[in-house]
Amino acid sequence: MKLLKLTVDNFRVFQGRHVLKLDVTEDKPAVLIFGMNGAGKTTLLNAFTWALYGTFTNDVEHQERVINDRVWQEASFGTPVHAAVKLEFEHEGALFAVLREVRATKDTEAQSLPAPQLVVTETRRGESDTVTNGQDRIEKILPEGLRRFFFFNGERMERMFTGDGSGEVQSAIKTLMGLEMIERAIGDHLPSASRKLTTVAKKLGGGRLQALAEAQEELERQKATARERLLKLSADISSYQSEVEATNKALLDNREAAPLQRRRARLAKDREQERLRCLELQERQRTALAERGFIAFTAGIDQTVIDLAEGMRRRQELPAGIQRDYINGLLDDGYCMCGAAVPPGSPAHAALTERLDNAGLADVQARWMNLRGNAARLIDTRNALLGELRGISTDLQTAGAKIDEIDAEESDIARQLKGVDVIDVQKLEDRRTEFDEKRIEALGAHRDAEKDIERLEEDLTRSRRQIRAAKVEDDEARRLQRQMALVDEVLEAFRRILEVRTAEVRQELDTKVKNVFSRICIKPFTPQLTPGFELKLHANAAGPAAIRSTGENQILGLSFVGAVSEMAKEIHERKQKTDGGSLDAGGVYPVVMDAPFGNLDIEYQDQVAESLPQLTSQIVTLLSQSQARGQVLQHLQSAASRIYVLRSVTSKEDAKEQTITINNRAVPYVTRGDFEHTILEEVTV
């Protein structure tokens, strides 16, 4: 997918028609768009998503006001008004034009708009056709689930990987792998087939199969109820967490409560550190017990082996001996090694024969000595294991005690906040306490619901086995039994495929994220994409989670976007080589990014500016003048095929006009005019 042109017409802050050419060269993949706050950078970002999907990002206020406010206000009642966005792009040898337009007749001051209309045109070999189901065609080119990776606000990237965001990331990654068909089979088609077969089994009449089918149907019903409860609890937890965060922010904004709230925020970070440390220690403990726990049960056996070996050695029951072949040779020749004759029946012959019985025990002795050494090492290993487990236990107790101290200090802060003689603070603290308690209660219920589902899954597995093993009399019942078993087998196979493929792509993404992150971050931190698709940052490869800054969160997000872009391109190339026979989606996608440096520390801006053009083959970057100075601007300009300025026009008489320096010349950035509006202007590169 290669962007060619974006046209906005009376769309939000843009009055009239504005055209943004987006074609780039291979060596200069960037399009830069500069604008001050409020000039329309976020509007342009949302113009892409609105054209493609008819939606805005969550941070857009008053999403119902699609038509430019001035155009709407100046229109007379009964007058038709419209807004439109047209996006033109190239994809796999075809040209596409996506036009989404909303038309309305003004009959109130507020915008009450009908659903927008979508027209998608596809041109191949000079012939243009209107796509019958345009939205489906767009979804096949760039699924909406992947949109968050390619059209986003840089200041809010870290939200991708926390709370419900991580679940959306996991879902999007599965979309990238093209496994929606398997997911639909697992979630809808196969369970539906199983339910139909169960219904038929119930109608067969009496018998074991009918009873088992009824029991399985009841288990499926209980499982569906438990899943609904789990989803509701997840939504509740997210809602409660949002309320807690909102009251935390309000407390921080309050002059009387701010010091206490800042202290509580620090304690929350400390608690999270200790919690993660506990999880790490518990994982180390589980690993040690799983891999070496059996050693604890060998106490006494190893010492017995040592004592036996030592006793046999002292009693000379393990002589080193002489090789049997050599002694047999002496006996056959009838002469000792000293030259003396050893005829049969002689004392010398009897002595050699006795030695022959002991000869060859060198291997036995060596093995006993080796066994003795291993037994001694086993004692050392057991002592080391017990020492390690004692150390982990001590560290867990220390971390637990630290958490208890933090909880006690937080309780003290809560008491002090309630004691502040300001009604708003007291209300905020009461509200925070209320929703935090609800959140904790919901987390407990969520864990219980997960256990219920696990138990029901075990019961269903057992029920399916019983159905497969049940003895039935007639042919119809046997055929039905085979069909039910086949559905279960296919369902299990699909689940394993999905699990394996998800794990594979997570590991691949994790490696790519580490590579991109290491090129940008100046600290020796190590990112990790967890099995739950949450993005963590560790102080070192094996250490606890790092306390990361807002800027480091953004670098994490950028690293992930770069990794996803690279993986999507690789999947696309593999599909091309296999004639499209793969399930994987993939593709070469552009990145449209608002505020790439919004939360970055100064020391990171240069590294990010240098890395941005490497994220993908085309990147549209929307930024303010303050975000692009010095080396940052030089890096960006050197990678830009096109540069635009969103010139803000203000009617404020005492407003100071401003310019922005691009390619060593001043370009109007803020000018005065008759009314507030934005003008999109291209700057010669």
C-alpha cells in the first residue's frame, strides 16, 4: 500500500478543498507536515482513518462535527452542506480512490448528520471500476485491526500495550498472520457444528449417548455464561482503573493534595517494582523446583553410595587388575611375564587363574569411582539448590514486607487526604477509594471466573472422551458419534495451530523490537513482548522491570511499530514467492504518525529522527516547530520527498506572526486574517 494523495474538503478545521500529495521516492520515504497546536495535524491523521474506516481516534473531541464549523455556521437553514475526504493509493499494481462523503441539509445549529457514503474505485490497466462492497475491499488491503500500528498519535503509543490495549494488540497480530479464518472456526463455526450434533444426539432417544450429549450441552452453556462474565469483569476492571487514574490526576492537580498524591504515585511505582520482583522470584523458584527439585529427595542415597564405594575400595574388593586378554595369553603360552613356567596344576597357574577372575574389574572400579564422584557432586548440588531456594524465600519475604510497608504508607496517605480540610479533596479521595476497592474486588472475581472456565474446559474434555468411548447400538448413533469426535479433533487441532503460530510471531516480534529499541535507546534497557502481548522494559536482560519515563514508553511503541512494519513486509514477500498460498496477511504499509517527539527527552529526539525513515518504505510525519530543530530537522529534511506547512490564520489583532525555517528559508507559520482557519501549503524541497 503506497499513499499517493489525500484531499480534504470542508473537513473539520479545513475550510474548502486542500490537497496533500504523498508520493515519495525510495531514498527519501518521508512526508513532513509542520503545524502549530490546533492547526489541524490531528485532523489530517484522522482524515486517513475516516476515509478508510469512517472512524476517528479516541482523542478527537466532538466527533459528530465532521463538517467545518464555519461552513456549517454560515450556511442558511435548508441549505445543503457537505464534507468529504478522498484518499488515493496504490496497492499490488492497482490504483484505488477511496471517497467518503457526508451530505446534510442544515435544519439545526448543531450538526445532526446522516451516515457518510463510501465510494471505492479500483483502476487496473487503465480501466476503472466501482468496487461493489468497498469497505470489505479496504479491510482486505489493510484490516482495521492493524490500523493502530500504522495511523497513530505518538504521544499515546504506550496505551497500546497496557490494560485492554494488549488484548487488542494480540488480536491485531493474529490479523497480521491471517488467522481470522481459524479464529472464526474456533470461536463460531466448529462450536456451532458441535451444538447441532449434540441436539441431534439428544433426539436419538434413550441411551448413554443421549445422557452424555445433554451433560455436554449443559457444560457448554455454563462455559458460555462464564465467558460472558469474564468479558464483563474485564470491562469493569478497565472502567474502574480509568476512574482511579482520573481521580489520581485530579488529586495531582489540587494544590493541597498534590504533595501527598505525588508521594502515593511514587509508592505505586515502588509497589509495582516489588510485585514484579515477586513474580520474577516465584518464576525462578518454580524453574528451580521443576528442573532440580528431585534432588531434594536423594538425601541419604548419595551418602550410602559413597560409603559403599569407600568400603569396597578399603577392602580391595575393586582391584584395578590386569586385562583378561593378557592373562589368558600367559596361561596359553604356559609362561609367566617373568619367564617362569606356569604349567596347569602348578601353584603359579592357580594364582594366575585366580587373578583372571578379578581381571577386567577396572571398568567396574572406574564406574564405582565415577558413581562415588557423582554422589559427592549430588550432595553439593542439593546444598546449592537448598541455598538458592532459601535465598529466594528470603527475597520473597523481603519483597512481601516491602509491599506491606508500602500498603501501610499508602493507607496513611489516604487517611491524611481524607483529613485535608477541602471538600473536593475529600470527595476525590473517597471516589478513588471506592473505585480502587471495586477494581480489586473485580480482579478477584476475574481470577475466579478464569478458574471456573478452566474447570469447565476439563469437564468438557472428559465429556468428549466419554462420548467417543460410549457404546452405541445402531448405525445412526455410531455415525453421529464419529462426527462429534471429528469436530472435537479439528477444534483441538485448530487451537494448537493458533497457539503455536501466535507464539512464533510473538517471539519473532520480540527479537525485532529488541533490535530497533537498541538502536534508539541510550540506556542499557531490554524490551520484552510478553506471552500476553504486553510490552515490558527491563533494566537488563534478566533483571526486573525498569521504571520507564514517558519518552521511553514512546520509544518502546516506535520500536514495536518498526518491528510490525518489518514483519508485515517479510510476510508479504513470502506470499509473493509462494503465489499467495499462505494464510498470512502481511503487506507493505505506510506509517502516518502525529507528534513523533511529543513526549521524548531531548537526548532521544536525534536518535528517533534518524530512525523514523527506516521504519517503513513511506512515513508521513505530523509535527510542530518546537519538535524539529537542529540535528532533528536535518535528519528529517534529508529523508523528505515532500514538506508541507499548515499555516494558521488568526483574526486576533495583536497576534504575533511567525515563520518556520525550512531548507534555510523562512516560511509563514502563523499569519493574521479575517477569520480563524488553516491553509495547507507545500514547501519546495
